[in-house]
Amino acid sequence: MFRGLIYFVVNVLIILLLSNILPGFKVSTIWAATMLIIVLTLLNWTLGVILKFFTFPLNFLSFGLLGFLINLFVLWISLNIPQGITVSGTAFEQFILLLIITIGLSVGQAISQAMFPDKD
């Protein structure tokens, strides 16, 4: 329970930090970032799992690249749901922003997992 809350807070802080650093990615309030993480978590638990299950053979053959693209797709969907979040630029610039956000969230989760390891 405590670790889940830490991961949640770290993800919200990463989204807010990336919104201040990256041009073209704007989050208006902390509540918008919180809603983004909630929507992203729910979509990863549902849509992400279903897509990864059905594309497992292709994901295996592509050495995990397809799984990374599925994560980008789920993030793209979740960015369009909450109010107060904008991603501007051309399609290529938006793809690069999604790539940077995905990498930032992955690094943040790796750091928080290293700081608070699983005790099981």
C-alpha cells in the first residue's frame, strides 16, 4: 500500500516536472497530472494487458519493441482523456514527446523501486 502511494506520487511529480521542461507538453494543474496518472494506470491494467497478451508473439520477435510501442499508444490515449493537458506540435514532435514522457516515467519508477524495494 505504501509503495503504491509512493509510485503514484513519483509519477505525478515526474509528469509535472516534464511539463515544465518539455516545450509542447503542458499540464495546467496538479489535479490534471493526478487524473492523468489515474487514467494511465487504469488503461495499463486493462487495455495494455489485453494488447500485450494478444501481441506477445510479435513482441517476442521484436525483442520488446512492440511492448514499448503499446506503452506509447496507451499513454497517447490517456493524454487525451483528462482536461488541462495539451501536447502540441507536429505528429513527429508529439511522438518524440510521448517517447520522452514514457522514458521519464520508466526511469522514475525504476528509481522509486530501488529506493523502496519489495519486501516479499
